[in-house]
Amino acid sequence: MKKCLFIDRDGTILAEPEDEQVDSFEKMRFLPGAIGALASLAKTDYEPVLVSNQDGLGTPSFPEEDFWPVHNLMLRTLEGEGFVFADQLIDRHFPQDNAPTRKPGTGMFGKYLNGDYDLPGSYVLGDRATDVELAYNLGCKAVLLRSPQEGQAMLEGQPYAGSCALMTTDWAEIAEFLRRTERRAVVARKTAETDIRIELDLDGAGESRVDTGLKFFDHMLNQIVHHSGMSLTAVCKGDLEVDEHHSMEDVAIALGEAIHTALGSKRGIDRYGFVLPMDECKALVLLDFGGRADFVWNVPFTREYVGDTPTEMYRHFFKSLCVAMKCNLRIEAEGENNHHLIEGVFKAFARALRMAVRRNVFSNELPSSKGML
């Protein structure tokens, strides 16, 4: 589903004058860093939507001919830097009208409330408490353009204060926060056999916890945490009284979906990645997030079980993971000790993953000559 950035205008993109009305070119001034930050967000997966209260627009106190030339110049300036709003929601009412369309009301947001948008993954950017309240009403999170001291004072005691994820006056910090947040995902998967929750951050911000009920499998998943640089919560309650199959398969599917979601547009990533020695074993993992799923496995085991997991399930785990990640994945390993063999595979996979998802924050280029991944 699409994620949105609902962005306020006055006091957020443009400096707000004392009379709170940007109705002339002389009053038009971009806040420091706003243009560059918005340009850096232009190629993320967020859909940008302008949301603004313009008190009395179209009345004698604020004629249309005073508003639109300035507003359109702002839009053209941002467009020149590659940033274009997908939609504009502008309410014209005065505060005393108590119109449901006026922020923090949600009357203007009909198309965004029909279930087609990932509102919990979306953000409201603004400079007032009402912007945070709007985020709360929409089920989003908020970024408040205020210093932490100012912001905390504004939101103290308000029921919607918990919706605020960041307080800052630095647009560069906002852009990096949102670009970093883009690389996170939460996947909940519940079937008749398993109940799974995956929380993933490709950049490693956050705590990690792995608990699938299979101790050796947990040990292997923790190799991904330690060697990929990601943070991962993977909790599974499965029908282990039947066998290990459903739990290992469904964790693979949910983890693959989380990685695919967190990669988003894949802009700026390295895409490829790893070969690794593990004691007497050698493990090779070739990984390509090219958008197609192809899988090759050549890992000969000599034992039926390692710990509490059947060795035959590891081929199935990585094949399910490959399909869910939509990647090409080739895994080869050789060695004498089966514990070392599968642990080498997981470590090599984690290192390949680390290389492939690594992102150049100064690049929005797709690592593909096709123009899409």
C-alpha cells in the first residue's frame, strides 16, 4: 500500500509571516533547507500531499488573486528540484466556522481513508500542535518542526502527543529520518498453523529479538542479525507439536516480505552481494535484488537433524525466503561439520544481504540499466 507525507505549507515549507498570510511575493520565503530536503525525498516511496488551512481564501480578506501567484511560484520552484505534490488539500474556512475539512479535522482526506493507503506508515509534517493532532486523527505519525523544548511544551498533556515521532527545526534531519524510516517494515502473518510477527530495520536502528520455539533455528536467525547490520524482531508461535515445517516456512515468507517492503524503491542500494569461510567449511551466497525470483541450492548434509531442526528444511527456508524477497539467490556450501555448514550459509547470506541493501544516501539512482527493479 502507498505511504503518504501530508505536508503543511506555512511555517513548514514557507516561513509564516506575523499576519499568517503569504499573500505577496515579498512575504514568500522558504524555510532553510526545505527545498533540498524535499528534493531528496522526491524519489522515495512516499506520496507527497500538500495540506494547508488558508483562512478565508476567496473572501475579501484573502482574495484568490493574492494567493495563487505566490502558491504557484512555490510549486514551480519545488518542481524545478524534482519535487511534485501528488495532491493538494486546501481548506478555506475560518477557525470559527468549525468546518470538518479544516485541520485537524479529516474531512478533506476521504480518498486516503478508504483502505488503499498505509496510514500507520505515513507522516504528517507541520509546525503546530494541530498537525500532530491531525496525524493522530488519521492514524499516522507526525514530524513537528519545532525544537524539542518548544514541541514538548506545545504537546504536554495532549492525548495525541504520542503520535509525534520527531521534533526538530532541521529539514536535513527530517529528510534523513524519513529516508531511514522508509527502510523499515512490519509484517504480521497469521494462519491456522502459525502466528508470526516480523519487525525489520535495514539500517539497524532498534532492538532485536528472535523467538520461534526452535532453538537452533533461532541461533541461525540471530546470525542474520549479527552479520547483516539489520535489527530484527522475529516471533513465531507455530504448531511444533506437528513438526517444524510450518514455522520455518512461514517465518521465511514473512521475513522475505519484510525485506522486500523495507527495500521500497531500491534506489541507491548496491543490489548485489558474498563468500565466507566457516572453520573447515566454505559457503557462497550470490544475491541479486533484481525483482525476479530464481533459486539454486547446493548444500549437501550428512545428518538428518542439527539441533532441533531437520536439515532438509533449510533448502525450503531459503527458497521460500527467495520467492518472498523477489530476488535471485544462489547458495553453495561444502564441509564436514553440518553445524558449521548451515551456520556458514546463514552468515554468508547475512553478509550478502548487508552488501546488497547498503544504500548510498547521496544517490537516488536505480542500480539497473532497465530503469526499474
